[in-house]
Amino acid sequence: MKLSTKGRYGLKAMLVLAQEQHKGPVPLKLIASKQDISIQYLEQLFSTLKKADLVNSIRGAQGGYLLSRQAQEITVGEILNVLEGPVNISDCLMDEDLCKNSSTCATRGVWEKIKKGIDDITYSITLQDMIDDDNASRKQVDNKIDLHHEKK
């Protein structure tokens, strides 16, 4: 299973939006430069995110995008579901009629557990969790650099 660029880039873009939102509406140009994603592709992603009410747009010279809710209220699972669709480990989970053995299939239970595990994890991680993890990682790197300079 592999996410498409929609899911990967969309999640990266939403992270930048969450990180920069305290400054006001975030222009796509800023997100594009921070994540090396074309503005045209971001426009497509943000159109979808706006229709799903995950972001709001502000028009004008000082315009851009804002999260529709607080970063701690938007999950990775919501974003990926909007951009990629629901997790689909096996077609039989989406439509039991595809397989005549679905009620007795030994592997179906495995697919259900994998799907549930992925859903449980992605719906438990918020944009705020991602910001916090990123800040902690940056702090660790900064501390290592400081220690390295002190040794010299």
C-alpha cells in the first residue's frame, strides 16, 4: 500500500498551513516554496480540502488559506480520507458481494485488522501532534549542533 502524491503532498501542505496560521492567511506561494510543490497542484489539493471544509480561503492581496478548525481538531486520517478516499486494503472490505467466500474467508479478518490499525493510528494523530513532533525534532538537532560546537 502506498499513498499517492495527493495524500503525501496534501498532508505536507496542511502541516505548513497549521505551522504558519498564527500569522494570518497563508498564501499557496509560501506552502509551495516550503514544500517544493507546484502552485497549480496545490490549487487542486486545496480545492478538495476546501470542499471538505478542512480549510477556508481568504481572497485579496493579503489572502490565502486558514484551517477551518484548530490544528488539534484535524486528524491525519481526515486529511488522507478526503484526498485519497477511505483506506482500502482489499476490495472485499468495501463490497462483500465481490467475493462469494466473504463470510467464510480466513484472510478477510486480517484485512479488517490492518484497516482498523491504520484508521486507529491516522485518526489519532492531529496536525498539532505533527507540529509538536516537528518542533521536538528540530530542538534535538539544535541541541546536537550546540553540543558539537561546545566540544571544539
